Amino acid sequence: MVNWDFTPRPVWVAYNEMSRLLRGRKFSHELKLGQGRWGFAFNGKGDFSGDDANDYALVAWTEDAILADAPTVLNIGNGATARVVDLMGNSSPLPVGAGRVVFNVRREPHYLVIENAKTKPMPQGALLEVERPAAVVPGGTQTLKVRLRNPLDTPQSVRLRWNVPALLVARSPLTVEKTLPPNGQTTATLPISLPAGTQSGTALQQVTATYSIGDTALRAQAAIPVPVGVRIPAGDFATRPADFSLQSAADVVNTNDIDPTTNHLTWKGSQDLSARAWLGRGQSTLRLRFEVRDDAHRQPHAGRELWQGDSIQMALVVPGQDGPFELGLARGDNGRPLVHSWSTPRGYNGGAVFRAVALQTQRKGDLTIYEVQLPYQAFGLSDALLSTGVRFSFVVNDLDDAKQTAREGYLKLSDGIAGQKDTLRFPTLVLD
């Protein structure tokens, strides 16, 4: 938690804040916030905060990076006070209206500190609930949907305001006003489009929805991550251009260019290493083809170490699953196809997954061809999910020098696989 000179890292501050708010308090109850979201409540007098059983510290977060913020209503009673505290200890008061407070559940954990609660704080559902958005592709339109709730026992006038980034075009008014009955709800929609030919430069665009209920203090704001998709056309791989082509210096990560003695291992051009990739639908399978031009093919490794030799390292994120599939595909020095599974979503068995992968490889001159089929059943895929959009990326690992045993560099479709893992950096693919 400290640097070499004993200065604190950010985790030190986060740990200190957790200790300050929770140490000495007793666990009270779990907050039921819905799939992909977690929350826990602690109460009583702590070592550094809290005076009695009416004081609470709640912590909540989401583990699904594509879930929008979840502004959740908690009944804490009239006369109670509330404030939100982030991991670094920054504190902001929250308004309490009709004995209720709205606490936004986000990807980064936050604390909700409640003092003088008149009742055990329990979630009453989301004030503003966002349906998971599908990817929008250039020239296409998608519809955002949110469910608006009135948690009060009286009719209320409600107002929703959308804020749309410049890259996207809203196809209906940005402000919605309605009257909701006691404890009623309604659905609001916003069609959005992405102009044809748009180059987003990012995998996600953020739309913001701001919601207020009458003249009460009940207000909510949710950030909605909208995937920007890449349309993958249908058609035989042999008769259409590659979906992705990696052949420029911008696609390359050199790992030996800072040492003059290993300069000969750096990328020398597309004839040294380049790649093309196609994706498409098969018979209840996702089909992939990679063509890698590599002046020297070497793969002496197997299993977890496949990435150290010439290989494809690919990852796939399927909507609704908890975590990515990360696979290694290679042609061994003996000509045998090699597959390894580094990670799978929760509930999937890595051994069963890699055994389900059908891989064929060929070496023609300086060209290595990988033909891959991923069965829908083994990966939780379907035609509908491929039409909605899946996140995907890959890298091409390179090992040329016979005196080396470790990867010399790689080509990348995006960040997020080699180096720091971050599936939000993957492009979203929508298959025709």
C-alpha cells in the first residue's frame, strides 16, 4: 500500500476511509439491489464514527461495467440525515425528502452514511431504472428505455431530462413531463442514432438521464453507457474484405525498443508481422478466421504460456454474463493446433470451454491461418445476442528469435487484453 519511499498509494487512502467508517460497527444486513449490484449495511457505534444503533454506514457498488448507474431509494425516516462518501473520503450531503434518500449505485464503491435513522434502511427499488442498451452502429438507430418510479403515496408530477453527447443524434424531445399516480411507474424512451460513416474512436458513449419528482428532494441522475458498435457484414470470408486489418505501426506494441541490444527484435514492417480477421455466423457457431503474415513462426509453449509464442489471444464478452472469455489459439512447432482458456465468466468451466473450441491451422509460406468455431451452447451465444452486440478484441503475439523464449511484441485490435485487463476498451461487434 506504499511506494518505495513509503509515500501512500491510493489504496492506502481507500483502506483508511473504509476503516474510519466501518471499524467497530456491526454488520446489519445485505441490501438487495438486483443482479450485478452489491450492497451491505453496518450500524452502531464504531471506533471512529457512529454514535448509536440509529447510525448506519452502507457501502454499495456494481460489478457489471455496462450497467448504468442505479439511483436507489431508501426509506430512512423524517429527521434523519445522509451523506455520500467516496473511496478517497470526499463527503457530500444528500437531500432527504419525505423520509427517503436517493443513493446512486455505481461501478466504484461509495458509502452512504446515515445518522439518526428512524427505521432500518432498506432499498425500495430504483427511482430511475435503465434497461441495458444495445449497441448503436453507424447509420443505425437504437432506443434507450428507462423506467420512472413515484415512491410516494401521493400523485406526483415528474420530469426527465436527457443529455446526449455530440456524436449521437436524439430522435425525440429531450425533456419528458408526466404525472404518476401514488407508487406508480412509467417507461420513457429516447431513440438515438449514429450518423453513417462516423468514426467514434471510443467503445462507449455516455448519455445522462436526470429525473426529478415534483417539488420534493427526490432527484436522480444516471449515466448510461451506450456501446458504439462495429457492423460485421454477412457473407463468405473468401468473397469479402477482412473485418479488421492490423498492418501499421499504430497497431504494434514493441517490448524491446528501449534496449539497443534487442533492437533487432522490434517490428520491421507488415512483412515482419501483420494480420487480418473475419467474423461471421456458422451453424449455431461463431466463426472466426485469422490470417497472420509472420516471417518466422515459433510456438514452443503450451497451456498458460501460449501467449509467449506466436499465437492469437482473443477475448469475448457476452451480454448478461459475469466476466469475459479469454482464449489462446496457436499452431505448435509440431503443426498441432493448440487452445487454452485463461478466463471464463462465472459459472463456466475453463476446461469444457477450450475443449469445445474447434481450431484448424495451416502454414503456407509466411502465412499462418487460424480457422475457429465457437459453439453457441458452450459460450452462451445466440443469433439474437450477436445481432444485439458482443464485445470482442484480440492480439497477435510474436516470437521470432530462436534464442528467445518470451514474446517480443504484439499487434492489438484494442487495449484491454495484453497489459491491463479492461473489457470496456473492446469494440462492440454487431453481426448481420
